[in-house]
Amino acid sequence: MLNKYARAFFTRVFTPLAALLIRLRVSPDVVSLVGTGGVMAGALVFYPRGEFFWGTIVITLFVFSDMIDGNMARQLGRSSRWGAFLDSTLDRLADSAIFAGLALWYAGRGDDLLLCGLAMFCLASGQVVSYTKARGESIGLPVRVNGLVERSERLVITLVLTGLSGFTLFGVPHIQVLLPVALWVVGVGSLVTLVQRVVTVRRESAEADLADAAEAARLEAAAPGNGRTAGTTEDAQGNGGEDR
């Protein structure tokens, strides 16, 4: 959902920076690796200590590398299967680090096993949501559904509410209730999205199987030497004998 409206805007914003990095001879792969490393460091260093605001600031600074490296690849005309594979793999690592950092907080000083488990569920469900679409496409299905909560939504909800939960202004206490809200929204949204994609893949696979069966039947009927063709030939030969 956010991809549809935000990607064009951020593409325009980051195009000058991407062009500068190209002039500096920086590789898109390097940008991807540095960005992922920064996200993982911000999540695993700050979040387990409860420093949610500064952790979110660090993560946000690096998370946009996902758009910058793609912008660079397009400007260079180097879009490739390897780049897509690397980008997708590093995205999974970055997302996992964010929820792992939150889980570590709740397993330690946060002292809430329910929310620790919820953070782990958000981690796992996010990976499976991405896998269902990738796996469906790998077996030749279009998977024509995005779902309620995609990666962009998961990141925005989690980072905004987590950052605000650690924000203090003029001694105002942390609004820590926002972090559990973020986890519940992302967890439930990911579950709904997973169900949406599984249902879509099941429907599309059934349609594809029916289409394959119909095509196989058509080819069998049209093939020489099948029952219908043989019977017709025998009839023609028999009739020819009687005429002679």
C-alpha cells in the first residue's frame, strides 16, 4: 500500500544522492551491505537497552539504502538477478534484527514474556509473508495480492511507534504503550496478510492445474495415433474394402 504512494516520492528525493554516489564510484552492492549493517547495529545495540528513540533514528538513516541502491542500479542500467537476490536477502536480515532487538528488550529489562513472544512472532511472520509470495511466483503463479501489511507498512508502523515510545521532551515520560501497540498491529496485520496470500496461491494454483489438465487433454486429443484417430482410420479402411 505504502509502496504505491511513497516509492515515487522517495525516488525523486534520493536520485541526486544516488547520482553522487555513482560519481564517487560507489557500488550499489556496497550501499546495500552498509545499509543493512547500519540497520542491524541500530536495532541490536540500542533496542535491547531500551534506547528506542536513538535506535530508531539510526535505523531510519540506514533503512533508506534500500531505495538508494535500487535507484543507483537503474541509473547505471545494471538491474540484475544478483542485485535483486542480494537486496531481498539483506532486507530479511534487517527486518529480523529489528524485531530481534525488541524481543531481547522484553526478554531482559523489559521483563514481559508475552511481548517478547509477540516480537518473535512478528519476526517469523514477516519472513513467511515474504516467502509465500516469492515461493508462489517461483512455481509460476502471479500471486495477485499484496495484503493488508506489506514490508513497508511493517517498517513504518514499527519504527514510528517504537521511536515515539522512547521519545522524551522536557521531562515528559516515555509513551511506552505505543511499542506494544506497534507489535500487536504488526503481528495481527502480518497474520491477515499471510492468510490472504495463502488463499490467493491456493486459488491460483487450482486454476493453473485446471488449465494444465485442459491443455494436456487437448494435446492428447490432437495427437496422431490416439483412439479417435485410429478408429476413424480403421473405419475408412473398412469402407474402402467394401467399395472395392
